[in-house]
Amino acid sequence: MKKTYLLLWFFGSLTLNALGNSFMIVAHLGSAPWAAASQNLAAVIPLSIGLCTIVLQLFSLLLTTLMGSRFSIRLIIKSLLLAVFFGLLIDVFVNIHHYLYTPDQIWIRGLYTLIGMNGVAAAISIYIQISRVLLPFDYLLQAFARLAKSFSLGTIICLSIPLTICIIFSIVFHQFIGLGIGTLVFILANGFLIDQYNKKIRLTRTELS
């Protein structure tokens, strides 16, 4: 019963994460760095944002392995399944937004961005507390944190990858896609928001298998 309860929290947090990202994407004020990179990739190849997210997750897992991290086959399969689930959910929510309503007024777009940031932060707080199986993005972050011997520095290095992708695409195609004030606010505020949700949401870590 306890395991089922935690699994519901776990998949609920992934769903909330995807929903939060979708709010930031449709607001067009700047997405979270990895989502912004997916938007840039989707602009030049015939894949959706969610599918591009899966591609970048695969790239992250490969890079993490090249940096010396070792995973069991079982853990790799679980992490990749989570990546597919997460990416497809982003597409589902973005399509729902486009079908129902996409904001035009700047204050509504700002509200969507704030909702998205809080959704992502709350989701990460839940997800990190209860899961030992992480998305490839998170394993890459841990690898950089170990390499830099600092979680803060590791975060900066890790986020520089999607931001570099965005900048390169922006220079080549002469337009900013996925980048904006929302991206900057997300980078500055995400850690603080996660800390706040960690204080409010207390769950027991367990092995999910």
C-alpha cells in the first residue's frame, strides 16, 4: 500500500513537471533551459518538443556515461522509460494548451510563467525526495556536481549545455527561441522555490522498482 502511494506521488510529480514546462513553453516568455533547447531543436528537425526532449535526455545519459558514471542495465532502462514518459507528457500538455487556450496578453503570459516555474519546482521537490531512479538530465547534473565538487557550480556547468545549444541556434537562425526573461528568472529562482517546497512537502524516500 505504501509503495503504491509513493508511486502515485512519483508519477504525479513527473506529470506536474511536464505540465509546468508546458505552461512556460506556451507563455513564450522563456522556458526552462532544457525545454528551451528542445524548442530550438524542434524548430529545425521534424520532431515535436517532447520528442526532442527525449533526444536530449538520451544525449545526457550518454554524456554522463562518458564522464565515468556507471549504471546497471536495469537502471538505464528505467531512466529512459521515465524520459519517454516525461517527453510525451510535455507534448500532450502543450497540445492541450493549443487546443484550449494560449495567452496573448503579457500579464497572462507572465502568470503562466509563474505557474510553470512553481509547478516544476514543486515537482522536483517531490521527485527527488522519493525516487532513486532519476531522469537522465538529473544524472548529468550529479556527474557535473561530483566533477566540480560543488552542487552549485555543477548546476551552472550543466545548464550551460542547453543554454549553449539555444545560443548557437539563435545565432545561426537569427531568432531567439525558448529564451527570455522567464529563462533567467527560472535559473535564479528555481533553487529557492525547490527549497521552499522541500519545507512544505515531506515524503519518505524509498526504492522504487
